Amino acid sequence: MPEKKKCGACKDKLTREGYAKEQWQKEENERRCLACVAADRPNTAAQTPEEKAERDAFVKACVEALSRRSDVTNHTRATEARRRAESVDAPTEEFAVNAADVPPPPPPP
């Protein structure tokens, strides 16, 4: 079975094909997969607890603001933002509103 290493940004465990040569050789707190480098995703493993808390507070505020909006597009954005935030790593605090559990607004008449 080929060796897999964890990406510090998306937390996926990938084989050598998922990384550039220089990224494969780095430690987890510095390593990012090809997809994360292309998308310019930050390496959350290298963040301090204060930076993670600041990021989580910002994401929480965004999710809650979008959840209060009444159109389907913003409901979808809030759900996607929540899922992206959860996929990066465990938040340092619980979100007050789980946008994925909020039903979408009714369609316009």
C-alpha cells in the first residue's frame, strides 16, 4: 500500500501523486496538496490557537448573517460555508446556528 501523508490545509491523506515534490517532503504543518495550493487554501495546521479562534469567529458570523437572509441562494451559501469550515478542522467553538439544519425559505410566489 502506498504511503499517504496528511495535507495541513484540507486534512485529506493523499499519496505522493497528490503533492508537488517539495510539498511531499515538508512536515504536516507546512505541507499542502496540489488542490489546496491551486486554490490558495491556508495551511490551518500552521495556525496558532488565536488565529484559529479568529477564523472560527469570522466564519461563525458569516454563517449566521447568511442564515438570517431569506433567499435560497444565501441559504445555500450559508450551508456551503458551514460545511467548508467543518471540513478544514474542528472549530474552537460550537456554531450557534447550523445552517445545514435550517430549512430553505419557501419559493417566491
